[in-house]
Amino acid sequence: MKGLITKDLLQLKSYTKTLIIFMIIFIFVSLEPKNSSMDEILIIMMTLGLGMFGMATFSYDEMAKADKYILTFPLTKKEIVLSKYILAIALTILGAVLGMIMSLAVSIIMKKALPNIIDMISIALGGVFGISLVESIQIPCIYKMGAEKGRIYMFLITAIIAFLAGGIIFFGEKLSSNHILNSFLNIVNIGLELFLPLILLVFIITIYYISFKISYKIYSKKEF
């Protein structure tokens, strides 16, 4: 399985220049004094950006018909699927760590107050949660329909989720005029603030686990 991850990392070498340009652009934008919240956005964008790079390996494998070759090795289909998730999670975590380091660097360069570490971790986990939701939808779609069609269906499903989330927020604001409900929501918000990192971590693990089980079930039934 280590060889599979190494193969994917070698495939992503062509994205190195793109990643460096991506980082430089966001650092320069963050250095603008008026963009006081850009250091927080930097963490999220680095997490999302690096996390999505891992998805490019599916296109490479599909074009090269790599699965037929990989399955000649003493590897199980579960290991093949698991290697993709390990790569995706590792890149996402790397993006979050790089984002936090870059955010600290920007704060030091701009002589701003250093951000609270707990707040940075919460922001990073929020970014990880966002990309984990996208990846958890995208990977099973790719295994089911291929890299190109899988991406299209992923965008459709993500758009539906975003629409539903927007609807919940909209109706939540309408209902917030109710004093009893508003008091209850305030209590919930306090609880979320206290346990947000733990809640996000549990959600992330659960989402990836469910997605992996679905992907493995799809891939295990495929014939090559």
C-alpha cells in the first residue's frame, strides 16, 4: 500500500508549481492591511486546495488503466481503496498545517497580534470538515462512474447539499424571532463553541468511514 501512495505522490509532482503559485498569491493577498480576516481564510483555502489535489490521481489512473496493472500485485481491493483515502486525508491535514504556519507567518510579518491557537485549530478543522464532505461524496462517485462523470455528479450532489443547508439557515433565522426557541439556540451555540473541535473531529472521522465503506463496496464488485 505504501507503493500505491508513493505512485500517487509522484503523479502529483506536476502540480508542485501550481501549488507554490497558489500559496504565493494567498500570502500576498493576506499581507494587505485591509484584509484583517485573510489569515483565517488562508488556513481554509490551503486546506481545501491541497485536499483537492489528491483527487487528480483518479484521472491519471483512469487514463493509464492502472487498476489492471495494480491488481496483478499482492494487494487487496480494500488496500487499493484505502490508499486513496489515506492520501486524501494526509494531503488535507498537510494543507491545514501549512495554512496555520502561513497564517502565523503573515501575523508576524504584519506585526499583528498572534492568532489564538485554539481558534486556528477550530478554523483548520472547519476547513478539513468542508473538504472531507466534498471528498466523501466525490470518491464513491468516481469509483461508481469514473473520474469525469463522478466529478459532475459530485458537483450536483454538493449543490443539493448546499441548497438544503441554505434552506435550513434561512428558516432558522425566521424561527429565531421566537424567544423560547431563541433561548434554546443560544444554549446550543454555547455548547457548540465549547466542544466544536471535538464535534468536527467526530463528524470528519464518521464521514470518511462511511464514504470508505461505500467506495470499497462499489470497487469490490468491479471486474478489470
